[in-house]
Amino acid sequence: MFLFLSLPSILFAASCAMMALAGYNPPVLAPLIFPVLSMNGFGGICLTFTSLTLTNMFGNLRSTFLALMIGSYASSAVTFPAIKVIYDAGVSFVTIMLSWSSLACLIFLNCLINWPKEFFSAPEETNHMCKKIKPSGPALDQNVTGDLQQKAPPAQTIPFCHSFCSPIFLWSLVTMGMSQLRIIFYMAAMNKMLEFQVTGKEHASKELKEKTDSIVSFYSSIFGVLQLLCVFSCPFIGYAMDWRMKECVDGPIDRNTDGPSGEKSRQKPKKLRNRKIQKLTNAMRAFVYINLLLVGFGITCMIHSLHLQFLTFILHTLVRGFMHSACGGLYAAVYPSNHFGTLTGLQSLISAVFALLQQPLFKAVVVPLHGDPFWVNLGLLLFSLVGFFLPIYLFYFRRQVFQKMKDRKTELAFGAHIKLHEDNATTNGALSKDTMA
């Protein structure tokens, strides 16, 4: 864990320092920009994805903290207007980049002091790997202050190809690719959309052009500031993913007990839930909410009203943060923790490649449609309905899991009944032999 966090932080700090170096003599050192930006992007994205494993420390609130971290990552774009203000105030580019490099060195210091060398295990995997036993006998002679943890035999590992080829991951790729295309296209074409709403035509007079530029600049500034909303709104979708997880157990549930089967309750029995079923239920509801927001966003984009665009900005920000948070929470809930980073990275890569379609869509708005984005927005609105297939499949998969658990419980009950019948027959046979003797 230390290596996977320290190396990206070093790359990020070095890239910022090299940007500052290139700023001393840009004509000569300009060839450094491409490798420096590659180091900056690679270090930053590795640092982000590796940091997400920290959420395994928070147990039943894992998805909430995961959403908070993704929200802070999504809202980081708001730092660029702040950097621009600092630069306009007279602070040199070299000073800004050296300061940023110093802050990146603090990340390395944090890794050196606080982060362990091993990965954080998911709470469910920790429960399966260890079981508590009370100290007794020779254990009393050892330095024991509480319950001992005895490692159970290692469980059979799930191959990565099973996780990658699972329908849940494939449907999440479709959903994330669609949402990324929708979100990035709006960010790329937002100025053109606002211009068309002000002028109503492709070419405008000089006076109207100046007025349009002023209005578009104002709305763009509002849109940039609203990106900070991600860090405040994302925990809500994380809370939806963690809904009632404290009331869940891993094993089969007996309604007459206050825990898994076999644990008698001394207090008033609670309504317990199966952990896997509850995870699927929460993920299904979260994606339904997000897709409804995405459809609402697509509708407001098509309405020619400048004042309504404030609502469009808010919906865009919510969908942008919620979709990544819900997808990360789904992967953390369904797949093993050692697959989380790889699946998240693949999903981000495939979604980014699919989002490149925004370039031909933008050209279609500018050239054939003469600045009118209505038909492109209508097509993307219809395409966004594909996102509902993921919660539909989660509903179907949840029913399958529930039916398998129900069948297994019936088989166990039937097997216990047969065993009891055999034990009674054996006892009766032994008593008959004793009587005859």
C-alpha cells in the first residue's frame, strides 16, 4: 500500500517541479511539457484510485466515505479558478507550481507516517478470514488482553476474468460510458448552447455578440463555482448505498433470533436483513435515482430558458458526482477488494474512450445544425434511457440470489429433519435390542 501511494505522489510532485522548471525558459524547455503532463496525469489518477481503498476502514459506512472522496476529486476543478485569481494577482507561474509540488511532498510524508505496507481488506473479507475465540487453558499463560483471532483456512479466490465478464460490470460499463458522454459533451458544448439561447441564430451582430460573450462568461463562472457542490452532495448517494447496512448479517436469518441462525436473542428481536441482498437493493435504488436525475438534466438542456440553466448546472453536477460514487460503491459491494482498483481503472479507461464521441457530436452541432443543439440533445436524452438497464438487472440478480438462499435454507431444514429421523430410528433400535436382551 505504501509503495502504491508513495510512487504516484513522487511522480506528481516531480511533474509540478518540472513544470516550474519549464516556466523559466519556455521556448527552450517546451519539449518537457508532454512527458511532464503524462507524469502528472498518471501520478494523479493512481493516487486517487489507490486512496479509495482507505474506505475499507469504515465498515458499514464504506460507501458514504467512498462517495465523499470521489466528490472531493470531482470538485477539485474549482481550484483552477482560484489558481487563475492568484496568477492574475501577480504571483508567477513558477512560484505557483513550486508551491503545488511542495503540497504533493506532504502526501508522500503522509504515506510514510500513516499508511500501512499492506492493503486494507474489506470488512466482509476480514469477517471471513478471522473468527474470535475466547482465551482458555494454555492461552491464559500467554500475553492475552482480549479475544484471540484465529485465522481460518483461506477462501477460494475469485478469478479476475469472472468479475470482468460479469453482467453487472458490463452493464456498468454501458451506463458509465453513456453518462460520461452525456456529461462531457455538455461541458464541451455549453458555451455554444448558451450562445444559441441568447442569439437564436448562428451569426449575430457585433453588439449582440459582445452582450452574448458577457452573458456566457457569467454563466460559465456560475457553472465552475457549482462544481464545489460535488463534495457536499456525493455523501447523500453514499448514504443511500449504506442504507440499513448496520441491520444486516452475513449468514442466514432466523426471525426468532436477534442475529444469524442459532444465536438466541435476550432482547426484543430486531428485523435483520441479509447483507448481500441489502447491498443489491441499495445499489438498485441509487442507480434509479441517478438515472432519473440524468433524464431530468437532458430535459432541461432542451428548454430554451437561460434562468432554467441554473437548474441544469445543478443537475449536471449532481449526476457527475453521483454516478462515479454509486459505481464505486457498487464495485466495493459486489466484487472482492483486490479487484476494486483494476475494475475501477478499466471502467474509467473505457468510459473515457467512449466519451471521445463528444467531438463528432460537437462538430455536428456547429456545422450541419448551425449551432442548434436540439437534435443532438434529443438523441442523447433517448440514449440516456439505457442507464435504467443496470438497476433492472440488479433487480433480477437480487431475485436470483434471494431464491438461491431460500432454496439452500429449505435444503438445510430438510437435511436436519432427515438426520433427526435417522437418529430417532437408531435410538429406537438400540432400545429394542436392550429390551430383548
